[in-house]
Amino acid sequence: LAWYAATMEPGALDGKTKKLIAYAVANAIQEPYCIDSYASACVDGGVSPEEMAEALNVAAVIKGGGVVAHWAQTLNTIARKG
């Protein structure tokens, strides 16, 4: 818990940014309790719904990038079949 508390303290990144990162990561890893916790922390920390949506969009595009990149694997399979 000490490591967690120290990590979430403002440093090179401010507290608001750290909350947004935690919220986006919680959504990307699909952890419902962390989503609830960090959504609440964001609201309490003055993060706007628009900021949360943008952070979530960044997480989604990064997580979705793997899906798009794996299209190459499908193309390789199709090529082997041809």
C-alpha cells in the first residue's frame, strides 16, 4: 500500500493526470472495481467527463491497435492457403 500511495502522489505528473491514466488503464484491462474507483476519483479530482472520455479513447485506440495489427496474421494465413 505504501508503494501505491507513493505512486499516486503528485510528482513529475500531477494527481489529475495520474487519476486519468489509472482510469484509462482500468478500462483497458477491463477491471470493473478499478473502473468504479478511478471514475469516482476522477470526478472527485475535478476531471471533466470530456477529459475522461478522451483518456478512455486513447486507451481504446492503443488496445485496439493489437487487433488491427493481427490482420497481418490473417493475411499470412490466407496467403498460405492460396
